[in-house]
Amino acid sequence: MMTTTATKPVAREITSVLVANRGEIACRVFETCRALGIATVAVHSDPDADAPHVRQADTAVRLPGATSAETYLRGDLVIEAARAAGADAIHPGYGFLSENAEFAQAVIDAGLVWIGPPPSAITAMGSKVNAKSLMAEAGVPILGDLDPTTVTADDLPLLIKASAGGGGRGMRIVRDLSELEENVAAAKREAESAFGDPTVFCEPYVERGHHIEVQVMADNHGAVWAVGERECSIQRRHQKVIEEAPAPLVERLAAEGDAALREKLYDAARKAVAAIGYAGAGTVEFLADGRGRFYFLETNTRLQVEHPVTEETTGLDLVEWQLRVAMGEPLVGDEPTANGHSIEVRLYAENPAAEWAPQSGTVHRFAIAEQSGLSRLRVDTGIADGSTISTFYDPMIAKVISWAPTRRRSAAVLASALAHATLHGPVTNRDMLVNTLRSEEFLSGDTDTAFIDEVGLDVLSAPLASEQDIRLAAIAAALADAEGNRAAAQSLSSVPSGFRNIASGYQTKSFGRGDEEIAVRYRFERRAGSSVSAAAPGFGVALPDDEGVEVVSAAGDSVVLAVDGVARTLRVARYGDAVFVDGPDTSVTLRVLPRYVDPSAVQRPGSLLAPMPGSVIRVAVAEGDTVTAGQPLLWLEAMKMEHTIAAPSDGVVATLAVEVGRQLAVGDVLAIIEALPSDDDA
């Protein structure tokens, strides 16, 4: 523990907390408040009116509008909501207003308790440029800044960063000077959209760095705890995907005889906190080079998304301590020590195989079983059955956290839980997470920031389901559909669908998976002693195209298939034309193909479709323009990130179907690119 001088505040009891946030973090704070007997207040936008965080709170206040700018970023409306609901304190969560010093001061000026650090500390760390200067004065190692206007080839590669930002927004890697100007402009646009501040700066880019952070907790009496370190090196687009405690790099160096890195990190974190008069929970982030050297990145003056891994390894409830510090209580006892290993993954509605394209839509069913005992599994989420992944907010579905005595066991528990999870809704990164947790590279502790590129996104994003798994899923989907039809029949409900007394042709059902069409042929037959269907005993199923596959039983929601004598149960759920088949360690999503295709639904050749929901923010071409493969045509903003849509091939823009400001759904036509006429056509 470190002690610094601080002004002792007047103790004040908190009886009701408004969380100025949404989703998972709001639910997380409410959980601790309930355990402490503190009343809870939610705020919500119009799209979030029936969200789980609203239902979990004691009371809720509407913030009219849909976008963040209209709702969760309106500090004046949040404070009005607290007053209206009788709350005496505001917890900002993370993101949105959590690191806004003006909002923190406004909360205090309104006579409410601010559950966070002093506004002066937020101001000191709010600008990454200023923060680095302060850290240098405090003796914390830093990377030097680069001026974008004076950068030379010798400075490359470099990293552009949003001064006010986090979460990877407003960040770009530049390896060629010709790309600098456009990347600076793009980073500024993202920073303005996400944080309301377009300021960016540059610093040297460490190619194979380790993202290490130290959790700190400070009270208003001068005491500071360094509450363990975390490693968050596995990232996509500079956003964390997997976090763990303790840090594999620190553990590896300690095993190799360099046990000093952990204490050096803790000492630097304590110095950073002391330099700004910090109080509450915070995180000091560093970039380490793998050889024991590290450099200050930023101080997050709030609770981190990945705080559960620290809670799981130390036994602390960090939200409880935020509340206790805000009420004037001192930190008591010694700094907590870590035990075992905890890993957290961020389960996103996104498609890693399609350049991480964010997804939106209804989550029909979401279930991951929590567990305790020799190992633990924890699920922090703001999603429930029927929730909608909106285009207005981050597409995270849940944080899934494991704890076990060893790192390998923690990874195995987490991978198994994800593989067996029920996820019926938009495409997710589930398979990529499982593949990562089971990869030998990850298990060996080789988890620097180049991990995904080094292992290969194609390898990590490969589907868990094998070709056989997909085939069995299609069979199960076909038979479950037939059983569902039989159960709904108004007459002869005890006879299987399509049954004839005289043997006739097979029935066929077709399903789509990506661009692939999967046809299943089957026929119900009378067989002595067979009971494939409980409601229609005496029938079996023939599968002429699937030798070695036996249908043990079939129902509308579950089919048991045996392959070479090994039986497996496949659970089937259908929502409209979408079919989800969950089996042992795999899940397959199919779509029902119509028997007859509506000609009006066929896309014109050359159609360029929206790969994600979002808004058009820039258009670089017009109808009649000649384009080349890979040429940027337009830019979409989705979940506060900017995405480039490029020409798939050489051609002419025959139709441009969008304009700036247009809101898009997945599959909307953006443009039609016609092939250039060949010499033979002349």
C-alpha cells in the first residue's frame, strides 16, 4: 500500500444510485447495490426501453431519443433524472460520460455523490497528450509523441490515437507516409463521433507489444492499492477481445528469473495515481516489450470492462469499494493478493471472417450456464432472450469469465462453456474465441498484440462445426421440421408427415449456409418395433444419401442421430427462416430455402450489398464512374467505427443506391457494378 496526502472528505451515506449507462455495466453495478441494500435507478434511450438493465432497476427514467448524443451523453438530462428519481449518487459505469470531468463536476455541483475520481484527476488524464507529460514528470516511463506534420519515414511505423478516447476508436497504424493524411482524417472523424473531441496525436508503434495494466484503488485518506495486473494483448482493431489475470508475460519473466517486473509496474502505477491525487477505482495501462521494459499508455479514470478478472483472482468487489470510497470510507488492511487464474472474453455480435463486421438484430435465445466449485464461470451481460442488438451502441453481448487454479484449466473451462452456449441470433465471434482459447499458441502464453495476425484470422475464425456436423445439423433440421408439421396437423396427427401406405419418393428439404445449399432426402417407413417418433410408434426414417446415419428419435425441438453407433442429441430451434442446431461442442445456423424463388427477390448481377448495419458517412463515386478492384467507394459508420466499402472488381458504377446519411440494414444494395466491356464486345 502506498500513502499520499489527500483532503479527507465528509462521510456521506449513499441510499440510491443512478447508473448513467446501459447494458452489462449497468446490470453489474445494480447487482452490488442490491447486495448492499442500496436502491437503483436506470436511465434509458427509446431503443432500450425494455432492456434488461431497465427491468433490473428499482426505477427507470426515459431519456428521449435513440443515439448516444441524444441520450446517454446528455449529462444535463442524466442529472435531472437523478433528481426526479430521488437518487443521491451517480455511477458512470464505463464509456459515455465516465471520463468527462465537466459532467463529474456538474454531479457534485448538483449536490449528488459522484462515484468516481475527483474531476481534477479526470482532467489531468483526460488528454493523453497532457497525461504523458505528467507521467514523465512523475518518473513513469513513456513513449515520445510525434507531430503528424513533421513525421518522416524514419518514424514509421507509428500509431495515431484519439487524445480523449479509448476502446480502439480513433486509432490507426501507419506504415507508409502516403497513408498518413487520410488516416489522420479518419481517426479525427471517429474520435469526434465517439467522444466529441477530434484531437489526435501520434506515437511510435511497438509491433509485438504486450498490453499490461495495473488495477488501482485509492481512498480519500491517502492510501493506494495496486490490485494486481492484467494482460489484454489479444485485440482486434485495437479493441480488447481477451483479458486475463495475472499477466502471462509477467508470469513468464518471473519463471525465467526476472521477478522484478511486477513490482516495477505496481510502483509506476502508484506514482501515476499519486501524481494526480486520485481516488476510487482506476487502471494504469502500459505497453511492455517482452523483455522487461514498459511504457505508460494511459490512465483510465473509471472501472474497466475487464475488471471481473481482477475480482475473480483477488476476491474483491471493485464496485463495492467504489461505493465505499465515495462514502468516505478508508481502504483497510493490506493490498489483496492474487490466487489462481482468470480469463475474460468479450462475446460480440460481429463476424470476424468478414473483417469483424458488426451485426445487429434480435437475440432470440441466450444461455451460458454459470458454475462454481473447483473452477468458476461467470457471465456479465445486459442481454436477455428477445433483446435487440442495436446499431446505435456497442455490439457486445456478454463478458464470459472463468477462474481456475491454473491458466490452462481456466482456458479449458471457458472454451467449453462458450462451445456449449445457446446463441440464437446475429452472427457472433464465439467460434473465434473458442479456437483462440484452445490454440497451442495461446496456451503457451504467447499473447502479444500481434497474436491474431501471427496465428491467422482465417485459422482462428474457422467454424467449430465440421462438414459432418453441418450435414447432421441439416438432417436434424429437416426431421424436426417434419415432426413440427405433424404435431400441428389437424387430422391424422399420429401419422408421420408425408407418409404413404405404398412406398413412394423421398421428401426433400433444402437449407442454406452461406453460399452453400444443403438438401436432405428422407422418408418415414413402417418398421416393426421402431419408435423414432413418440407420437407415432412403429415408424423409422430412411436417409438414402446418408449411409451410416441412423435416426434414433425425432421431435420438433430435438433429434437424436447415431453415426457408426455413436449417438448424439441435436437441439433444433427455428425463428422464421432461421434454424439453429446445437449439438455437442458445436452449433450450426441454417436458413430454410424456399421451394420456389420469387423472381423479384433475386439481386441484379453486380450488386454490392451492405455487409453490416450502419450509416453512410461519405461517398467517393458517382453513377457512370469507372472503378478498379479495391478502390474505396463509400464509408459506413457502424457502432462508432468507420468501415470502408471497396469495389469488388473492375467495372462501371451503373447504379448508386445510397447517399450520405442513409441508414442501412445488412444486405441493402449499395451500388451495382457492371463489368467493363471487353474488346470482343466492341
